[in-house]
Amino acid sequence: MEASSAYRGVGIVKVMGRQSGFIAVNASIASGVVDVCLIPEVPFKLMGDSGLFAYLDKVLSEKGHAVICVAEGAGQDILATGEQRTDASGNPILKDVGPWLRSEIKSHLKDVDMKYIDPSYILRSIPTNANDRIYCKVLAHNAVHAAFAGFTGVVVGLVNTHYVYLPIPVVIQAPRKVDPRGKQWNRLRASIGQPNFV
């Protein structure tokens, strides 16, 4: 609403997603209003005929406004300056892509009215619905059954409509990422018309 209520309004919403763009992709598909989705798995460039600025200018000319959903880990290759620092847990300390992106867009598309929203981890605190409650209750019941059966080092998960015990080492062996050639990313690009920005 903020973006559409302003002349050449551009709204940027930064969501969680340090190494993975699942939240950004799913939020973009679900909202039905996102014009650009930027995620860590898919590099992008700002300048040139196939860059973000050219596409944004096109969207603004056609619609009058644009909405960008950006995962917090997107664009780190562009923002990287020198040595990559890590926190105490060994996770990379990310540069803040949201304010940087807002600044870059404002400096290259002079007449835009920028709106920036960083809901951060507030997204986790929305009220649950009935499906959420049932899902969590079934996970909890299965976790108790696993403990009574003597299982350790497992988590409960839903796989192909079945609740199963998954070994923790297998689950954490590699981060789960959006496949840039997969159905989910292509479904998003087809639904919002986003080109590759490379």
C-alpha cells in the first residue's frame, strides 16, 4: 500500500534469510504484489540493460510503483569489502543489504519515493492458525513417542505426508537452499515476470 500510494513509489521489504531465500520466495508468491525478489542463491547486478535499475524503471513506467522483497543474505557478493568476518558461532557477519539497496536505488532513480520496511524477526510472532497448532501438536506427540521408544539424535518432520524421524546429522549436513533452476524459483519468476539480473 505504501508503494502504490506514492508517485513512482518503491517499497523494499527485507525478510529473514541469511543463506537461503525460502522466506523471501514464499512471501513474494503469497503476497501477489511483489515485482522483484532478491535471494542469496541468485546473484544480481544493478547496472546495465539487464540490471535491477533498468527493470525497476520499466516496472515504474508500466505500473507506477514497485515492491521489492529482499532476503537479508542477498547481494553479499556485491557488498563484500575485504575479509569476511564471522560471529562467535562461526556464522558470517552480513552487510545490511536493505539500507544499502534503498540508498543505491535512490541515487540511480532520482524521482522515486522510497519506503523501507524491515520487519525482521517480528514475522515469527504472528498468531498461529488452526493448521499451525495441529502441526505443532502432532510434531510434539511424535517427539514424545520417539523418546519413549529410546530414540536420540533425531527430529520429527513431515515427509511426503508422513511424520518421520530424521537423524539430526543428516538434517544439518548442508544448508537447504532455493534451487535457481528449480520449480519454486521458476514459479516465482513466471508469476511476477522477474528476469535474471545478470
